[in-house]
Amino acid sequence: MITIKIDGRKVRAKEGATVLQAAQELRIEIPTLCSYKDLSPFGACRLCVVEVKANGKWQLATSCDAPVKEGMEVRTNTDRVKEGRKLAAELLYYRYPTTGAVREIAGKLGVDVAEGKADDHDCILCGLCTRTCHEVVGVDALTFMDRGPGRNIDQPKIEYIADACIGCGSCAFVCPTGFVKMEDKGHQRTIWGKDFKMESCGVCGRYFAPVDQLTWISKKTGVPYERLKTCTSCR
Amino acid sequence: MSDVLFSSWDGRVLDNRKAAAKKDAGAGVPTKLNGHQVAALIGWNGLVVTDAKADIPSLALAYLREARKLSCGECSVCQIGIDKMIDMMENMAAGKGKKGDLAEMERVIKGVSELSKCNFGRASALVPILDAIRYFGDEFQALAAGRKKLQKKSYASAVTAPCMAACPASLDIPGYIELIRNNKFVDSLNLIRERCILPGVIGRACTHPCEDDCVRNDIDETLAIRLLKRAAADFDRDQGGSALGASAKEKADKVAVIGAGPAGLAVAYHLRRMGYGVTIFEALPKGGGMATVGIPDYRLPKDVINHETDLIRNMGVKIEYNRRVDKLDLEDLKRQGFRAVFLGVGAHKGTKIGCEGEEAVCADFVQGSEFLRDLSLGKKIEPRKKVVIIGGGNVAIDCARSCLRLGFKDVEILYRRSRKEMPANDEEIEHALEEGVKIRYLVAPVCVFMKEGKVTTIECRKMKLGEPDESGRRRPIPVPGSEYKAATEMVIAATGQVPDLAFIVDKEQLGVTGWGTIKADPVSYRTQLEGVFAGGDCVLGPATLIEALDAGNKAARSIDAYIRGKRYEPGISFKGIDVGKQRVEGYVSSRPEEKVKFLDPAVRGGSFAEVEGGYGASQAIKEAERCLRCYRLVVWE
């Protein structure tokens, strides 16, 4: 355990924890759209900024990807922090003015949100789906489009690699805006525009997982497919 | 007198617009690029104006549009911030500007610099626009008020980064690292191949000057740029190995290349891609040049270079092995239909060390380059009890570590200066010491004694360090009366190599320097002879693999221009401009480099197995996440 100071309070934090986690332990609320407890930090939305004292100067830093350090000093509620979060939210709102999730958090952070359409589900490039697919599922069916000299892509987006997808739906689960749409119609699931055949539970008969996903788990773990054909409730 | 009207470069503001006596901008302010005067330039570190007629709002908008292409969108503030700036400026230009627009722009710029995830967003994307607004605010106001129109001009732009600028071949390092971060290893490899056709080789054996200039050094440790390149190459080879890009439409013209080393292979690859017929004449039975016969297997396994050479052959480059060109006959090459010739023969001939006994022909007293060549071509080398290696460069270290692996019991390096001056890579020296190589500093050989054709003894003299010489290193001075003798059964002289130019009949006509290297123009790679180009070690003297690749990359473009009768346009050089500096630093959490495994020193003897391990895909992605993406952009007219 190491000791850090958050908003003047001395607290003990686990080594390897992030400032965001340490603050959450203290029930300090920090806004974020791109962090999730089971995934590595990514620092996409910039809403979770705090002030960290470095070389004697207070500097803005995203708390989700800043590991705690012995003696670290953090401020989570100064005017500068509030201004920073507000600007980050303002820019998100500038690009996605009709996406509900963005409007909601922008409003909370003091952005003047105009009345109007609020039922869109734009992708805000938070990277939760790509990280889930890589880190938790392990199939890498989602990835960021890259940019750089000579690669003149107008609008970066998430690329979907249909061949790699097993239809597990984890990306839809973590998506903060509802951009990733998943529809289950009994024997068939549709996600990212691709149809997956569903397997029914050998005990209760309920459709519970895509065949591709069970095949993949079977291959990965060596457990025979037949044994995976029982849903979690009946197991 | 200064020709600079305004400069905010590096944050130092110089305003000569109303000054009676114009002040000088000083060194490091980019007023010229590739020798051409710029009228106005906006770049990551400021704004420079030399022509009063330059339209700054128009230049600023052009910069924003270029910046938009580089902004990755991985964090939301930088890219949306740029979009908002562009929208605001376009509104102003359309006469729809609002009061307070400039103050609003300033607020967004400051916020984006503070909030961005990478160094492009922090230090490049919008920072110089702030200077334009602050110091040329009247022009922006005039635009907003409809009193001024944006000039329609085309602006030039160029991109670099501290790592890219340090790389002799200017690889798009942040670009290929970004592709790895996004799990696109094959795309990453193809981007690397544009300027480095031997990625697996360079990913192992490069001296990686890029890592010395990595901005991350100031925070924790450099990015493992070399190992990431290796990861891209290894990933592809593990998947079966992708073919190189197809060639353009077949051209009738042919080019001859002498030497299948890194320079020759790079020239051949690029010309072939342009559609030329290319034939390489190679004296040795294998391709790769010094990468093959100069670097032992434990650092660079042969299958890596063989694979990469084969890929170049498979795209249609003819490589004639065992075809030593004894006499360069240009007339004959012309008759065979070759429009141009590239000389890339390397520097394979050892230099004299200047000690007695050197002239004798003896199997126990050899040149370092010859020793490594024999070893790599499979010649059997009997281990002796003791070997003394003379020299302090990588060749000396390679010889020493090879000897240990061959079963020599006592391996000693003599170097005439101290560790500090030693030109070999630090990591190589460390490995050698760890494996049991002894290094004696401040010692030089005087005489090698032989009996019945066998080396028996070496006589040495101690040295001390004097004043620095022209290389900047302190000169070794003999200590009188310090001579001593030591028994040894073998001596390897590894103090440097020169090109073997015996195949050039008329050296005067071609042009040869006092160092014994070929004279070639450093930009166009042309020699004095019409249609003959040269690059790599035979021009530079023994240099690095990546410098040879760079020569090959550029010479190919120059040869293409020559054959088509066009002027050769070299790329933009950032020489003289400090690309390391950035005005906004921001807070970066420290995160140490991902480490690879090394073969246990205890099991290295007797085996030429590769010592350094590589990254797996997941580890490579983790390491790639450390990249700060320090792209630097300049736009100018």
C-alpha cells in the first residue's frame, strides 16, 4: 500500500491502482465515458481529468491512466479541473449534439445543452468495444482506423472484422452510447450487421449463445462443444 | 540584417514589422527549407514570416486542415478541437464571424493543449494557431468583419517527429507504432517496408538512433522502437510471410546493381516496384551483404535475412550470386541494355593496424571482417586456447562473442582508448562482458610474433589519453617503456574496413576519396560517371545498415529521375531545426518499457542461438501504447 493525498485527504491506495480507482474508493465522483473496471485505461474521453502536482506545478492529467505514486498529490475539484472537464464535454457535444449519453454528461458538467433531438447513438470512439474485444474476448474483431502522414482518412471509425467476430455481444454491453446494436430474435442474433445462428440450451431449450462463440470457447479451452450446450442457468 | 519580419519560433517572439532596426532571429528559426526561402511558415513550434504580403489567416487554415489529417481521433479533444477551429475560420471567411470568436478560439486552443492525450494534440495541433491569433489578430478581425478575403494559395507541408528525424531513413515511426497499437501488424510492416525493406534485420541489428531521441527518455525510458519493428516483421513471418507489393507496369529500362547488401537490395526493390528490370550481381553465394557476413547468427539469424532477400527476389529482382564483377565495364553493361548502374559493394576489406608482423600470411592472424565472413559462410574454425582481438567497434565485439561460442577458452579485446571512447554499442559491450569476454583498455599492439607459421606472442604497449583529435575523442598516446609480451595463439585485427575497389580500373575517372571510398553526391547519389550511382558503405565507409538502406531508397528515386530525364527532387530536410523541443509538455504518467527475455549467459557458449527474444503480439501492443505520437507538422508558402 502507498500513501497519496487527494483533495487534502491522506489516503492509502493499492500499488498499481490508478488515481481514478483511488478516488472512487473515497466515493469521489469523477466523470468518464471511456473507462470500465475490467479493462485497461485508454484515456479517450478526457472527462476524468484531475490536477496532479508534478515538479512543483499543478498539471491536468487524466485520472484513468495515471497510476498512483507514493506521496502523489491530487486535486479533483478545482476550477481548473472543472473548466477542463467542461471543455472536453463541450467538444464531445459539439461533434455529437444529438447523442443522448453525450448530452447527459455535458449537461452535468455545466455545458449549455440546447433543447432538441436527443435520441441518436453516435460512436464517440471511446475504445471500450475494441478493448473488450481484445482484452476480454480475445478475438480482435474490432479495431481503430489509423491516421498519419499520407493516410488521409476523413473520419476515423471503428473497423469491424466480420470473419473474426464470434457474436458474443460484449461490445454492445460496454458501449456507452448505444451505437453497437445487438438484436436477438430467438434462433438468430444480429450484431454489426452480421447474423449469427444461436444455440439452444440442451436442458431448458432457451437460445442462449451464438454457435460461433461456443465453437470458439470449445477450441480455446478444449472443452467439448456438447458440454457447452447448457446455459448458465441450467448448469 | 535579418530577413525575418516576425517569429514566435520556440516561443521566442521577435517582431520586426514596425522596428526601425531589424533584429536577427538567430539560429534554429526555419526561414529556409531545402535551401528555398519561405515567405511564411507555421509549424509545431511557432510562426515565421519573412514576406509582408503573406496571408496569415489563410496559412493558419491550411495548417489546421493538414493537422486534421494527422489527428488520430483516439482522444476526443484534439480532433474535435481542430474541427471546431476550422468551422469557426470558415464562418469568419464567409462573413459569419461573431464577436468574441478570437477569444473563444484562444480558450479552445489552450484547453486542447492541456487536455490532449498525445504530444501531437498537446504540442502541435493548435499551439501555433495561438501565435497567429495573438500577433496577427487584426487580419483575423478584418476577415471576420468582411474587410478581407482569404487568399487562395497552395501551401506545402511536411511532417516529422524527433524519432523520425533521428532515423537515417526517416521511417514513419509513430505511424507504424500506431498500427501495432491497433493490432494491425501486417499494415504496420507494409508501412515500415516503404523505407526499410529489411525490417526483420533492422528490427534486430539496428543501432537505433531513434531511441536516443525518443521524447519518452525525459519521462521514463525510450520506446523500444527497434523491437516493435522486429515484432511487426516476426508476426508476419510467423503467419507465413506476406509478399511484397506488386510492381507497377513493366518498364523497358533495366538497371544493374553491383552488390546485394542493404543498399543494393533497397535500390533494387524500389526500382522493381516502379517497374524497372533489375539485376543484382553479387560476389558471395548469399545476399544481405554485411547483414549476412558481418553480423553473427546469435544477433541476426540467417533465416531472417534469407527470408527478406527471397521476398525481393520473388517480386522479380534477379540476383546472380557468385558473380563477382572483377572489372567494371560500363560499355558492356550498356550493350546488355542497362540504362544505369548502382554501386553498392560495401566496405569489406580490413585495414592495417600498423604493427609489426602484419604482412605475414598466416591463418592465426586475420582481419575481423574476414573472420566473420568465413564463419557465416560455414568455414570450419578450430578453437584455440587464447585469442586477442584488436579494436573497439562492433566488429571487434562480434568477433569476440563468436570466438567464445566457437569454444575459445580465453577471449581478450585490446582497445587503445577507454570505455568512454569505445564506438561499439553499449548493449553489445555489456553482453560481451556478461558472456566472459575480457576487455583491456588503453593498450595497443606493437608486434605479433610467429613461429613456423603460427602466432605465439603479442607485444603490446600501454597508452594514455591526450587531447581530443578530429573525431572529438581523446587521442591515445603511447606510454614509453610500458611494453609487455603475452602469449596468444590467434590475433584478429578489427580496427576498420574500407571498400575493395580493385574492380574499378580508372579510379580517377570514377572519383575516389582519400579514405578509399567512392565519391558520390550525398543528395543524388550520382558519381562523376554518367549513369553510375553509388551508396552505402562504399561511399560512407563502414556505417550502419539503416544508412545503407536510406542510400538505396533515395538512389532508386534519383535513378528513376535520371532515366526519365527529370530533375530529382529530394524530400524536405529538417536539418538545423530542433525537432525535439516542444512548447507544451503536459503531464505524462511514467510507464516503464516492456522487457524482452535474453538467453541465459550460462547457456550461450557453444551455440549461435539468438540471444535476444522478441515481443509477442500482446506485449508489442502494450509497448506501442507508450508512444506519445510526437508528430511535428509544418505548413509554408
